[in-house]
Amino acid sequence: MVAVHAVGADPDVPEDPLPTTLCGLDTASMEHARYERTAPGQPWYPPHLAAQRCPECERALRAL
């Protein structure tokens, strides 16, 4: 099963993710999608993976 999780960028190496996702999972074994929004209003996840986004990460982002 594929799930898309939200994670912050490492402040020292911005193209790398932090060690844990917003839902608390370890990112070490996860594949990095390298997705970046190109315009305001675009989703935080790659659009073709919308059905696989993590609901816990989604809630965490909305709470920010």
C-alpha cells in the first residue's frame, strides 16, 4: 500500500525531509516524492496520489 505523508524540510539540507512525518512515522525507509507546489492553492501532495494521502497528516496540516 502506498500512502502520501506530509513532512517538514530539514533546515540544514532543505531538499531532505525531517526524520518523522506529521503523523509521527519514521521517514528513513520512505520514498521521497520530491514534490513541490508551483503556485498558491495547489495541494500539499502530488495530485495523482490524492486518494493515498494520509488523513492524520492532512489533519495536522489543517491545524497549523
